[in-house]
Amino acid sequence: MLNRENRPFNLQALLTKIGLPGTVVEYHKGQSIFSQGDPAKTIFYIQKGGVKLTVISERGKEAVVAILGVGSFFGEGCLAGQHVRMANATAIGPSTMLTIEQKEMTRALHGQQAFSDLFMRQLLLRNIQVEADLVDQLFNSSEKRLARALLLIAHYGNQGEPQTELAGISQETLAEMIGTTRARVNFFMNRFRKLGFIEYNGGLKVHNSLLSVVLHD
């Protein structure tokens, strides 16, 4: 994701400056934005709220690929010749998206160097995170994976203030993200709460002390 120091204000200002054509669409919590197999013709920019990207196997097993927040683009596969969506996108709360047609996005990337640089930087950072997620799945315990997932969603490690108040992230979603059961997530969440690493009472608040779980060998 883009560095929070540059997001979302600078990027939004740039989008306004270059006059990138698009349509603003509102989504409610849990609403589908697109599904696997749908035609891939547009790119989305999150102005408010967030998105959960998931994939479903032929046997019906679902896995969370990413949780994206304000200032993130998604659906960019169509720029690389992807004709159908390879994942499902679902709003994780009341959300506002700017939808941009493929040809308009291509025009902006070719014609606006500053915008192209920001867009490419976001894609590279997301690729780095995907690689780190794979290493996490292969080598770390489910407790450490959960702590890391919570910190990533809260944007710890980026510049600027972390978004400690998390909305719309269920234990089922967390379990899908880290490859374990909801029961295990519930067990670790209760442990984190007792240790003062998180708070949740209707909403979820993540404290930076949770880093001790990730850093502990």
C-alpha cells in the first residue's frame, strides 16, 4: 500500500489535478464490488472505507488475499491483459470507490509521470507484502501470523499515525487471512486482550505493543 505520509491527501489532490475521469460509487458493508470470473474492464480507487480481496478454489474453499484501505487501487489486472477478475472484492464497511475505465487509466499512466510513479510504487509495495505474507505462512506460528495481520491492517510500520481503530474485520476474516480456524483466532484474540495488546468491545483497537509478539522468537 502507499505510504500513509502520501496518502490519501496528496494522491487525491493529484487525481483532481490531472482530471482523471471516473465514476464515484457507494457500497455498503458486505456488498460485492466484483466477483471471480467477471469481465475486468475497470480499476478502483478507495476514497473511503475498505475492501477485502478473496479467492475461492474449485472445492469452494475461500482465502483472503488482501485487506485494502483508503488510498489503495485494486482491479489493476486489466492493465496487464487480464480479461476476467481473478478474485472477489467485497466492501468491509460503508465505502466509496472511484471507478476508472481501463483506457482512461492507461492514458493517465502514459501522460502523467508523477501519477505513474505513485501507482507503480503502490503495486511494488503490495508485491513485497505478498512475498512477506508467503514467508509468514511458511515459517511463523498462527499466533504470530495473527499479530502481524492485525498490525498490517492497522498500518503499523508505515509513516504517520496508525489506524488503530479497525472496523468491519471479523474473526472469520482474520482466520481466512492467516490460514487457521476461527476458534484459534478467538483464543489468541482473548490472549492479546488480556495482555493489553488489543481492545475490543464492538470495535477493535490495536496497540503497538502487539509488535512484541511478532518480534518474539
